[in-house]
Amino acid sequence: MWGIDPLMDSNSKPNVRRAVRVTAGAGLERWRVRTAWVFLAPTLAVLALVAGWPLLRTAMLAFTDAYLSRMAEARWVGLENFRWLLTDGDWWRSVQNTIVFTVASVSVQFVLGLGAALVLNVRFAGRGLLRAVVLIPWAIPTVVSARMWRWMYHDVYGVFNDLGLRSGLLAQPVAWLADDTTAMAAIVVADIWKATPFMALLLLAGLQAIPPGLYEAARVDGVGRLNAFVYITLPLLKPAILVALIFRTLDALRVFDLIYVMTSNAVSTASMSVYARQQLIDFQEMGYGSAVSLMIFFVIAVFVAAYVTAMRASLVEEG
Amino acid sequence: MLKKWARSALMGLTLSALIGAILPVAGAVEITIACGAVGIESRLCREGTESWAAATGHRVRLIQSPNLSNNRLALFQQMLAAGSSDVDLFQIDVIWPGILATHLIDLNPYYGEEQRQAHWKTLIDNNTIGGELKAIPWFTDIGLLYYRSDLLDKYGLPVPETWSQLASAAMRVVDAEREAGRVRMTGFVFQARAYEGLTCNALEWIASYGGGQILSPGGAIDLHNPRAVSALNQVAGWIGTFVSKGVLTYDEEDARGVFQSGNAVFMRNWPYAWALAQADGSPVKGLVGVAPLPKGGIDGRHAGTLGGWGLAVSRYSKHPALAADLARHLTSEAEQIRRAIAGAFNPTRPAVYRNAAVLAAHPFMGSLSELMDNAVVRPSRIAGERYNQFSTIFWNAVHDILSGRAAAADSLAAAERRLRRLSRNGRW
């Protein structure tokens, strides 16, 4: 019965609204819209203040040569900053690093997270405890866990080298974070460890919204477990999957602390945010750094647009 | 309504009168200082300010600043760029006077010729930008070679005088120790992570080979020269042999971790590592020696990069004279002796290195004195506020060479081009 209540509720709403419109006419509708705006106003004001204004200011600074200690002397330089940026190999390297990091970490997190969510959705003794325990990596501040992983990867006293040497898998210690390829892989592994619980949590919430009645009906009709997963679970989980992927992708594209702690400003692993921080904070280049921030914004916007299109397509598909 | 307003106004007046009554004597002001925030450094700073406060009747407030020097600089830059008068006195790194120069007052009027001469000339020169003294030297640091005296004795090896002697000694010990089953043993650890520490290390290698200090006093760039190339080629050749590749991710504490756990024959580090290596519970206690960093060759020289901190007064301070007086007190000979004995902070005054009580507490300090005369100064004074960009270009170039991504000659030539672009051809 629990599964049916919300359905009834959502069905009844449009009817009520239609009835109100018919009886009270356009005046009431206008009043309702006005009330809505009044209630929304404080939120919009706060948003404009804490998100709109900084964004606008960053966009304006991006076209100047502003320097932190001489903000008053900033001059308008047009597209100069973007010209430098687009010809800077380090920037393109950071874009490449960020995308490699995002695709690798989010795809593995999705597969592992879905597996974990399916397991945690099954009834078994100690499930509540386990659900809490899985969240531990997500609960540890990233700077702390990044430092922890850096020690584990250490070439002399790190635990990976210790296990590798003891078991004979490694002939000699490996400096995981010193080599370009292993360094990025090492960072991705640490991120997978950290963010998989979050992915699992979002997917678990999606799984729990699927009415159990559907599975019962499928079982009665003799549908196998695999088919039930492919034809019931996946389609119904799609919105949750998209939300989880969007969350994680946006998070991964902005990655900073993990990489900064593990390999600092090293060009071969620096993400877009690491590059931006270096320009803004270390070099005090407010103008150029703002141009970088704006470019990051555009790169992320491309991903968001792709996801939104995918989401719309999936909704259309469902009718 | 009015009554209520009047009552609260009256209460406010009474309160302010009360506060006025308990304020200390007229003229006493509060000076705010941002100095080291953790451990013994914070305690010594507080005690120093307390003795000044007791003597002058003024008050001193200590504020916390981030422990990592990069983050500390970023915070100070933000405060100063905003023209904030919240902090009067800043503890600044030897490479910051050029970066922060526009925000700091000239201390020459408060710190006469005679007082300046009591410090090392290198340090006073380093802190003098455009003829203005931007900071009074407080304590200093210099790059040193640490070695395992027990291992050198065991294989009958002398303390290396040149880098090639160090390489052959390290190789000899590592090979023998690894054969004896100690697979983790590595020859030499230093700071080669892509950060400021690598700039310090690389400057030492280049200077020891006579390859110069990259920027001439006039700002001319000289990085892509044969001596610098051969110095960096030599170091690149160590990596993967007696130096583990992991050194490319090491900072000071990583290097100390390896050395202090007994897994390295040699280490380049700052003086702070001495007290920790010799502390109770250290696996290498009593087995460690300190020496100048090796020369490039027979005709090379010992070169250690200069580090350390000074005290600078903000241009936006409301009490610059008092802040300068506090700085004078904290950097005085008596304070430096106290700090040297209690916390092993290296004095900036040559005279203190001859003080019997200091030498009794830390015998190795005596040998630092002569190294200071030949210290390598990072070109922060010349690069000014572009120093961080300068250093980033330099350490990235060196990091590329050491990790085998680029040949030394190519990488240095490319870095030199980037430095020319950054400095508008040496004008900085």
C-alpha cells in the first residue's frame, strides 16, 4: 500500500488546480503568482548576492590585468588574458588531467557504487550498521584522507610497497606518485575510495523508491533476476543514476584538495582548479586567474549541458 | 517606547564609562603580531612579546597564522592588499621582502647603521629593497648535508667533499646494505617535489658547480649555461640508481622520515632536522653527522641556500614606531640567545654563534657560522613580486629534468625563454 499512496497523491493535484482555476478565474491565479514571487524574493536576493555578484565580478576581472596588491590600477585588456591562456601548454595539460581524472574516477565509482547499493538494498542482519560504516571514507575530510593516501603510497615506508615486497609482487619499491602515469592512477584510486560511498548512497535512495510490488509481479510472471534488473531496476533507477552522475562529475571536474595534497602543483597531475589557484593565490594575478575561472566555468557548463540533454532525452523516452 | 530607548542609552553610557575606568594608563596601546603558531616557536614568540610588554606597559596580541609558508604568504597578501591595520608586525620569510615590499615600511629610521651591522650582511642585503630595510632578520636557516656516521665508518668512507664522492659513497653503501637484505636502503634523500624546496635544492647544485644564481643583481637571466646543465644532468643521473624515484614527491618532512627511520645514507635538509634526528626515540640517534653540502668539483664551492625569517612592520599599522620597537626587542642579542638555547633557532647575529651557552646547548651551531658567509641567496629581491612565478618556472624545469621528461639543456633553455617573457626581458 505504501507504494501506491504517492501515486494517488500526484494524480489528484492537477485536478484540484484545474478546479480552482475554473471557479476563481484569472485574478486568483495572478495573486498566486505574485505571492510566489514574494516568497521567492529573499532567496533570489541572497543568490544574487552570494552567487550572481561574484560571478559577474569574476567575469569583469577576466578582461583586466588586475593584480591583487594593486586592484585599483587594473586596466582593461580585452581578450589578452584568454589569448595567453589558450596558448599556455600547462593550462591544456590541466584540462586534460581533469578530464582523465573525471572520466576514470566517476565511471569506476558508478560501477562499484551500483554494486554496493544493490547489496545494501537487500535485507540482511546488520544492514543498518553496514550502511553507516560504508560512509566513513566520505566522512573523512579530503585533506586528511589525501595525506593518508600519500603516506600509503610512500616509496620507502608506504603500506603498498610493504605488501608488494613481502608478497613478492614487487622486486623493488615503486614511487607511485613520482611517475606521471602511476601518479594519476594513484590519485584516481584514492578518489574512488573516497566518493564511491556517496555514489552508492544516492543510488540506494533511488533503489528504495522502486515499488517492491513490481518485483513481486515480475516473480509471479516468472521473470528471472537478471531480466528483472535490466527491465525493472535500470529503467526506474535512471533518474537517480543521472543525478548521481551529475553530482559526481561536477565534483570531480572541480577537484582540488586531493591532487594538491598528493602532488602539489606538479604540472603532470595538476587539475584546472590547481592551475587556477596557483594563478590567483601564488601569483596574485586576479585578472588572469579570473579568466581561468571563467574557462573552468565553461568547461563544466559543457558537461552540464551534455547531462541535461541526456536527462531530457530519457524523460521524453519515458513519455 | 521612548522610555525604553532612553533607558538603554543610559545603560550604554554607564557601560562605556565603566570600561573607560578600567582601561590601563593613557597611551598604552595594543600591538598585534603574526608569528609562528605552533609548538615551541609560538611559545618563544609569546614569551618574547611578554617581556617587551612588561618593560613598556603596552600590550601585545598574538594572532594565529597558517603553518605552511605558502598559505601564510597568501593570507598576509590578502590582509595587506586590503590595507588592513589589524596586524602591525609580520613574521616574514627571507623570500618575501621583495614580494611584500610595497606594503612594508622602511625600518632604517628605527634601526641604525650599528644595529644593522650586528647581523649578517647577506641577510640585511636580502631584506633591503630599493635602499629600504623591509624586515629585521630574526632567525635563519641554511641547507646542510646530514650523513649516517655509523655507515660511513662501517665501509671506511670519508664525509664527501664533492658531489661525485657523495655519489660513489652512497652507491657503495646502498649496494652492500641491499645485498645484506635491507632492500629499502636508499643513498640520498632531498626535496624534489614540485615546490619551493626544489628551487632551494637546485640552486645549491647549480651554485656548487659555479653555475651562478640565475638572476644577476641587475635582473639579467643566466640559467641555460653549461655548468647548470652539467649540474642538473649529474643529479638526474642519480635518480633511479642510488636515489629512489620517490624523491620527486618529497618535501622536507618526507626526506626526514626516510632518513630518520634509518633508510638513507645522506640527506639534504634544514638545521631543524638535527634536533629531531638526535631526539630520544629517534632510530638514528647518535649515528648522524652534519656537514656543508658538497662542492660541484675540485674547483666548485660549498653552497647552502639561505632560509629563515624576519620581522616586518605593515605600512597600514597605526603604531609603526612601537611595532618597530617590538621587532627590535624580539631580534635583540639577548632574545636570539634565549631562542637559540631553548628552541635551536639559528641566530642572525654572528656574535651569538660565539656565545658559550649557545655552543654548549648546540655544538653544531659553531660550524654553521662559516657556512652563512657563503650562503646562496634566492633571487627574490630581484624578481620582486614576480618571485613566485620565477620560482615555479624554475622548479618545473628542474622537475622535468629529474623525472626524465626533458633533457637538461632543452628544459633550461625553455625555462630561460619563459623567464624572459615573464620579466619583460630581465626588467622584472
